[in-house]
Amino acid sequence: MGVLENKARARTFYKYLSKVYDQINPFIWDERMRDEAIDMLGLESDDRVLDVGCGTGFATEGLLEHVDTIYGLDQSPHQLSKAFQKFGKHGRVHYHMGDAERLPFQDDSFDHVWSSGSIEYWPNPVDALEECRRITKPGGKVLIVGPDYPNSTVFQKMADAIMLFYDEEEADRMFREAGFDAFEHHIQQSRPGSPRAITTIAEVPE
Ligand SMILES: C[S@@+](CC[C@H](N)C(=O)[O-])C[C@H]1O[C@@H](n2cnc3c(N)ncnc32)[C@H](O)[C@@H]1O
């Protein structure tokens, strides 16, 4: 397990990274990739959507172009405070400080659940995916963006030491174990040579 697949360490990491997150983020996860992934959801303006690991609100901002209001959850108070600065504390975004592995919502609460760039920090990703499935209405979509497993052995060793990087086979296993049977993966990349994202869109069984 990578050093950042630990909730306390990830929280400390984001205490510092939150200061520069919005400057660094676009090099690996940019607006084009985000918007391409959002389009996979086919959102309606009155859909109830949760952004798990919303951070400073980069994806939240894109989602707000499609829905009237959104729910954002993150375990880092420092990341959330950056999001408050962008969207206000009591505006179109309803914030929750919490853990992806124990989502504070009732079953079938959301039309769709989104999470970008957060799964790699979850110590028990299958538990969190089960939570995403539990709180999404049957027929709704769960969309998860994570880091694709690198091809080179050197980068694989570095990646494994830091956090969860996974390929399509591993994604198949995690989503199946979490109770999904219909899903597809899309590989996304900002530009040739930059790190790839693996974006999975899964349908919640009826
Ligand atoms: C790389 S940022 C992604 C932010 C945003 N979703 C985006 O697309 O830019 C990862 C976020 O996941 C959050 N996170 C990590 N582990 C978490 C957990 N167990 N529960 C909730 N949030 C978590 C971090 O605090 C951080 O804000």
C-alpha cells in the first residue's frame, strides 16, 4: 500500500498541497479531460449529484455548468476552505467534511456520484465504491477518475510506493467486488507523455 493511502497522511499532505493545488492540477487533470468525463454522465439540471473528494472544487465547477446545485464531500478542511472561497459556503454547493468510505447519506440519495482524483488515496477503495453504489439510485451512474497504471517498471515501483495506480483489470476487479456489473473504462490524457487517467463509468444495478 502506498504511503498516501492513509487517511491521516493524505489529510496532512493536502494541508500543504491545498495552497498550490489549483496551479499544479491542470498539468495532469485539465478542463478538457474533466468536461469529457462530465459529458459521459448526461446530466439534467435538476439531478442530485455528489462530488466525493471534491477538494478545491475543480470538478465541482465543471459539474455546476450542468446542474443547479451539487453536494461536495472531502476529508480535508484545507481543501474545502479553498472551495468555500470559490463558491461561498452556503451557495449552490452543499459541503460535507467526511470520508469516502463512510458516506454520510442514506441509501439511494443521489441521481449520480462523481469522484475525480481521490480514489488513489482511499485505503479501502472497494468499500468506498460500495458506498458510492449504496447512495446512488438504481439506474444512476457512478463515475470515478483515478490514475492509470504506468507502463514502465521504474514508474510502476514509484507509483506503488506512493498511492493506488490501477489498470483496467484491477478496475474490473474493484468495481465487480463493489457490486457493479455494468461499467466501462476510458483512458484520458492531457497531452502525449503526461500521466494518464482511468475513468470508469458504472451503472448502479436496478
Ligand atoms: C487530487 S484531489 C482531487 C480534487 C478534485 N476532485 C479535482 O478533481 O480536482 C483529491 C482529494 O481527495 C480528498 N480525499 C482523499 N482521501 C479522502 C477520503 N478518504 N475521503 C474524502 N476525501 C478524500 C483529498 O482531501 C483531496 O481533496
